[in-house]
Amino acid sequence: MNKFLQLHCIIVLLLATGCLNKKDTGRWDNACLDPGLPKNIIYHEMNRKDEIYSFSEKPDGSKRTSDVSYLCYGKHEKHDTTYAKFNNCRAFYYAKSDTLLINIGISSGFGGQGIDIKYKNKKFNAAAYLFSDVIIEGETKPEQKVIYQRLTLNKLNYNVGDSLFGKIEFKSMEIDKQGDTVLHVGKGNFRTKVKRIIIQE
């Protein structure tokens, strides 16, 4: 695995483990199974679009991995959908862990946003994340509560190298660092290859 992808996955791992201003919601629900999901017409449409890469990734000519629409906006704000689908999907097992981490989002190098999904034993936990390179000492960490989450996968178990197809419906409410209410909403299909990340010292 190239160093750019490894760096991207390390950042995603930090997000998934709550190290970058995101509180784990703690809510685990059953995932749904739909073996016919890869036949959905949306994946044919995604084949006609180029992949969107995060800052640390080297473009390799891949086709689009995410059609998920993700929005993050204040409770009384009008949300802008212009860049709602500007994200990608990556899935991996970290080191010897048996928890699959699925990340749908984007990172610019100065910040990032999206949805992290942890999946294990047919159950999943989803949480939105939003981070930037600006760190303010003493700032309170945001509190996030899931309103609903639904995950559909084409298989119930994945090995490294498997193709993963999924669909997510997600909504959460967060009290951010300034005490304002922020809504996170995600919905759509995604796909990727499952990888294993081993950090080399």
C-alpha cells in the first residue's frame, strides 16, 4: 500500500477511534443484508464518474466509490447541497482488529468531514465527524446523538480483498464546541475494496 493511502487511513482511524473531536455515539444496531445490492443501477451510474480523492491519496484512475449525500448544517441554517456528494469510501481492518471500519467522507489536508461506520458481528455503529487543523486549547468536545441509522450491506462478513457494497441512511444531532446545534444527514450508496492497514515503524 502506498504511503499516501496509508496516511489517509491513519487519519480515518484516528477519527474512528474518537481522537479528532468526535464522540462515539455508543449505539449499535443490526445491519440489513441485501445480496442483490451490487445490481442496483446506481453503481452503473457511478462507473461513469471518476473517483474523488482526499489530499493524501494518489489518483489511480478508479471509478466513483460513493454516491452518498452528506450534509452538515446548523439547526436553523439553510443547507447547501452543492458539494453534498463530494466524498469517497474506504473500508479496512486495522492491524489485527476484527472490526471493519468504513469511512465515507473527504479530507482536504486542512480539515475533513463525513461518516464513520464500525461494523462487527452483523452490528454497526455510525457517527458523523468534522475536523480542522485549527486547535483551540480548552475547547469542549462536541456531544453527538444519533437520531436514526440504517446500514444495508451485500454480505454479512468480509475478508480482506472482498468487494463491499452498501447503503447508509443516517441522521445525528450534535452540540458543537460553541454550544450550537448541528445536524448531520447522510444517505446513499457506496462501494469499495476491503483492505488491512498495518502501520510500519
